[in-house]
Amino acid sequence: MTNREELIQELEQAPDDVVESVLDFFHRLKATGKTHPLAKFAGILSDAEAEELKRAVATECRQVDVNEW
């Protein structure tokens, strides 16, 4: 069974409120994927690279030198 077939099968058995939520999510996903300029960068970092970047930002970018001004 393909993912599409499995999704259709799940949706056929789901209550209307769940179907509405999934449809809303799908519409937002389509709109964001086409128009957001940063969407092409989603998922390009590995988990390790993302953690390293987060650590660098936390340690290097959040420092304020009050005597600098």
C-alpha cells in the first residue's frame, strides 16, 4: 500500500473534525512550501549540525558588552 492509499484509508475512517484539521494543515503546508523564501533550507542540517549551531548562537551571540558603547 502506498502512502497516498494509506492516508486516504485513514481519512475515510476519521471523524469529520480530524479530516477538517488535516485538510487545513495540508493547505497551510502547500502555501508555505511554495511561497516562503526559507523553505528551501528546511532539513539541510543534520541533528548534530543543528545542535552545534544552537550552541554557538547561545554562547557567542547572546553576549552583551555593556562597556562597548
